[in-house]
Amino acid sequence: MVKVSIGVPVYNVEAYLRECLDSIMNQTFKDFEVIMVDDGSTDNSFNICQEYVARDKRFKLIHQENKGLAGARNTCLKYMHGEYITWIDSDDVVDNNYLERLLTVQAETGADIVKCLKKHIRDSNIFLITNYDRIYKTKEKIIEVSKLDLILDAIDSRLAVVEFWGTLIHRELYNGITLSQGVVFEDQGNKFKLYLRSKKNVILLEQLYGYRIREGSIMRMTNKDLSALKDYIYNWDKLLYYIEVANYNVQEVREAYIKELDKLSAEVNLSQEDAKIYREVIDKHKQKISKL
């Protein structure tokens, strides 16, 4: 069995794809496979992926009609054989010791899930993030975090680690799990399923993952319009449903949900008419949650 399966969903990223795949090929840890799923790209991404399949037998390529990011991840999971799974988005890059560090921390801690931190890439420039000190308030390099805090992170971003990428997770946690498709912010709406199964979770406070900021990317969408609000509510409702089924800290999650809705309502910056509609949607949903 290969040690790590790396999932790389690919869609119209020809300008950045080689840099991403090169960063994987250059890993100091070598026992991995790369499952690339071309999700119906209309540019040269598929051909670029084929180059790497020809160069390195560890790289495997599947093509499918466009199903969105979660759909591409689901296809990746069907072909993965590794003991551990990690995700690298196809416009991002990772440090050469990305896998080595995550695996070392897993071996030292016995954690089911190990998450590293990100840095930003913009126009080929790398920007280290400086506000992590305010989030974690520790000089330790490795910290254990509670399952509850990680689940609440999907609501209020208290730890800023909601993303699938940059995370090493034991393959067994994915057994029987299908990621919900057709919704924006799919990390927020799916990763908590794995946390519910985990026993120990740690964060490595090293910025090993390079997240590329580019125009049109999902994460650059505003959270202040009605469309995004509906996406957030859809994901949070699903999270709350899973929490209630598992009977896991239901009241704490419900209170955090309501608090975040209040925060969104206070921060909204729309026209007077749109702001009224926005707040009406939030107030109606708060009442619904409070009655559960």
C-alpha cells in the first residue's frame, strides 16, 4: 500500500498547473500517488496532466464531465489507495517538505487529522500570514485542538482551517463518505463529517501550503450578498443536522450558528432595500433554529 494519496482536482488552470504538479514531484517524501481528476476542462489542463502521467508513474489521470469541486474529489476518492489522504488544489503549490512534515507530526502525535497553515501567493509573490499569532496565541509548533472547535470553525472561522487542502487524514475516516455536490464553499459543507469520526486532531503551525489568490476564485467571493448567504445557510443547516443525529454538543453548535448569523447581519454593507431583505432572511432563520 502506498503511504499517501494526493488528490488534485483540475479545472481550467493551465497557467498554474505545472507549478502545482512540480511542487508535488519535488517532495522530499517519495512514497505517494497522485490522483488527478480533470473535471471537464476546456483549456490545455488535460494535456498538461498527461505530460506528468508520462513522466512519473505515480501520477494517474481521470477525465470526467464537469461535476464541480466536490464531484472531482468524490472521483479522486474512488481511485485512492493510500494509507493517508491529502488534497492539493491545482492552482496552489506546497513546500518541498509538505508531506514529510505532515507525516512526521502524525507519527509523533498519533493524530487522525493533521492540518498545516497556509501562506498566500499573488502574482508569483509569496506572502506569509502574520495574524496566526492572534488566532492561536502560542509559541508551540504543534497544538492539539478539540473536535468541537474544529466543527465550530466551519461556522465562525475561529481556527481558519476549514479547507480540505493542507490536511493529512487517515483513509479510514473517508470510508462511506460522499461529499455533497453542487454547492459553493464545499469544504465548509463537508469537512465536518470527518471531524465527527476523528479521535485526535492537531494543527502544525507552519505555513507549508501556498494558496493562490486570483480573480474569480471561489474563496474571493463576498459573503455579504444574498446568494452567498444562502450557500452558508445550506452548509450550516447540514452541519447542524449531522450534529443533531450524532447528538454531539448540539446546544453549543446551535448557539454558535445563531451568533454568526447576528454577526453577518451587523456586518452587511448593501443598499437599504437589499440590507432589509438580507436581515429578514437571517431573522427568519434564527427563529427557525431557536425552535429546534
